[in-house]
Amino acid sequence: MEGTARKEASALPLMHGFGKSFAGYHQFVAGLREALQRKTESIGFYDRLEDLAPTEFHQRVLAGLRNDEVHHFNLLHQMYTAATGKRFERTLTKPLFRNYSHALQLAFVQEVEAGKIFRKLLGQLHDTRLQMLFCVMMADEALHTSALSFLKST
């Protein structure tokens, strides 16, 4: 399940010189930090979920979701670095779950929350290509919720 955000990465050169010049800069950077932290958590989450997956099919789907999360993290990190001149430091951890089904439910909630964060960040941008990038990442999050719902039902 490879997301479509990869195709939109060409929008990132627009971030060159992106900085404190727009109203809402500090709010946008805070939102990027929140999104980066959540993506970091999601990567660890999917690593752990893949370890618990009951079938090879589940493992493949979860690996695809994790790959999307890594790609989203990289895109957001490029934006953050362009906006702040700094790198976002992350620490990957693998959370513990009661069971696989509960973990799928938690992952579903994480994906919904990520979509909300992207929607908030989208509203702060005025460049249509960057807006499109956030729309594509939001669509990926929606696809992830569908995949997680399917896995939970099987």
C-alpha cells in the first residue's frame, strides 16, 4: 500500500527560503513538530504491529503503511528544516499493546488524528502545490484507516 505522497514530493522545492515571512509561522512550525512527533510514534507503532501480525498478508499491508509513514515523516522533515533551519530529532520506540486487535484500533485512531493535524496545517498554507501535498497525505491517512479496518475484520 504505497501512498501517493511520493508523487507530490516535487512540491518541496517551494519550501526553499520558506521562513518566518508569513503570518502564523510559529503556529505552523509547532504543527509541523507535532506532526513529526506523531509520525515518529506511528513508525514505531507499525514496526511493533508488523511483529504481531498473524499472517504474511497482514505483515505486507502493515509494512506498506509503515513505509508511507516514513515517507510522510521525510516530507514533513524537509518542510521543518526549510522553515527552521534545524533538524527534528527523533527517537523510535516500539510500544507495547494488550493484543493485536487492540493495536489495530489504536493505529486507526492515530491515522484519524494525523489527518486532522494535516488539515490544520493545510489551512495555514497559501501555495497550492504545498496544499496539494497535504491533501495527498490526508488521502493516504484515509486509505490507512480503510486498510486497518479491513485487517481488524479479518
